[in-house]
Amino acid sequence: MIAAAVATAAALSVQPKDIIPESGPLAPATLARLLLIDAARAGKRIVTVGDRGYIVLSDDDGTTWRRAKAPAAPLLTAVAFADERRGLAVGHDAVILATSDGGETWAQVFSAPAEQRPLLDVAFLDGNTAIAIGAYGAYYESADGGKTWSARKVEAEDKHLNGIARLDAASLVIVGEAGTILVSADAGKAWSGVASPYKGSLFGAVVTADAGKAWSSVASPYKGSLFGAVVTADGSLIAYGLRGRIYRSTDKGRTWKQIDNASPPSIMGGARLADGTIVLAGAAGAALVSRDNGQSFVPLATGTTKVFATAVAGARDQVLLIGETGARPLPLPAVK
């Protein structure tokens, strides 16, 4: 999901392994030294994943944190939940971990280290159907809630598939390398591509109108990398990426409009909060907020130049920025 953060994980690093408990509470200073890559809500719980296979949980909107019980794993890059109990996490070595207790405990259900294709994103289409995507065209699907997985080839040139967004029950969007945008109108059963105006990497969206049964590609709005996509409350799609680029689509990813953003740092990830607020986060401590379904964004002062990988809802009127320094709470501006 956060390809740029994945690529620089070794440089960012974390504290020595022997001072991170295998499970249980984490001191604030310990959390602040963790590299976390993605986060998701499992009911009221926040579940984050990151370097060295760490999975870290909070049940009080980010006030306190503890480490989940999980098998040894490489860098984890994405996490998603079908409901408040069942979730999946993916990462390097094409590893896939599953939980059935809201993230308290995890088990490895798949890995393919010999293929050398890290997985970069994962999504549930319903309680049983899930898709995991990644580098060099990696695409795996499950029809049993993540217990078993099968590989498919959906992109002819084996470009990196960096992010997947679900617009509705049937419509999905994948974005990837060199402007790749794939769309499916049948829940991923079939995918197809279209000519892209961009030859660089896209890291976050493809479109499908049938829950991934069929996919097609659409013209990309940008020649550089897009790192992800967020679906707004009105069903629009916001894609973001290199050099602070932001694009908005109101037709399930088929056409795009660039959104003004004077902030140059790359945007790595983002989230839609319960009230519809969109928060994007990225390099050099960048954070942006929109309260008009992504039609405009304003910068938020974070007081740091550290890298943020994504955002997740925190306590009331707060967002948690996830990244190089663990999870940082940030107050949201008052609604005018």
C-alpha cells in the first residue's frame, strides 16, 4: 500500500529487536521508535503493522498500545478487516497472516519467498472473498476468508500493483507502476487495462464494477507514481502520490481531475474518517485534510519532518498519523 515507505524501510529502521516485547504493553518511547506502514480499524480497535512483522494494537484510540501475538514475519505492508474479528495482513515474501479475534493473535496462512514478490495491499470484497496484490504483477485471491490462496495473472507486463480500492460491492480500482490502472466491474473475476498517459509507478488504485470479477484499465492522470487511493463519502475516488499529486475521480476511476496542492512532499497514504473527513499523510511530515469529499485540501501542521505512511481515526476530533515514529496523534481543525 505504501510502496515508498516499503522501499526505504531498511534506512528508517527500528530499535534493536531484543527491547521489543514479543507481546503485551509497549512504552510510549518504544512505540515512537517503531516503523509502522499501515493501519486499520477492527471495530473500536486500531491495528497497525510494520517493520519486522510487528503488529501493534490500541483499544483506547491510540492512548496506549500493545504488541499482538504473531509469528515471526518480514516487513508487513498492509492490513484490512472484513469485520471487527476477521482480518488479514500482508508483506514481503508474499507473506499473508490471518486473525479471527480482532487482531489479538495471528497465524501465517500463505507465503512464497522464492518468488521475491512482496505484497503491497490487501482488501476484503465480502466476508469470504479477499484479494492481495503486490510487486511484479503479484495477485492472489481467496474465496474462503483468507484460509487458502490462489495466484492469477491480471497484468500482462508484470508491473507492480501497489494499491487496491473498493468503491462498492462490484467496483474495484487498482493502481500501479508506470501509470497502470486496472478496472473490474464484476468483483475481480475479469480485469482489463487501458492506455495510460503515465509511464511511471502508481501505488494505490484499480477500478472494477463487479467486485473484481472483471477488470479493465483506464487512462492514468499522471506519469509519476501514485501511492494509494481513498473512497470518499459521496463515492468519489481520491488518488495520491509523488510530489504531493492528488487526483479525484467521480466515475469509478475512468476520468480524473487534478486537485490543487501547493505542498510538494509525496503523499504515502490516507484514510476516510467516520464523519467523512479525508486525511492524507506523507513524506517530510506532510498531512492534508479535506471536508468536501476531496474537492480541496488544506495542510495540517505536524511539527515534524518524519515520514508518515498513512492515517487512521483516533479519538474524537483527532487523527493518528502512522509512520516512522509509530503513531502520532494530531488534532483536527474545527469545522467552520
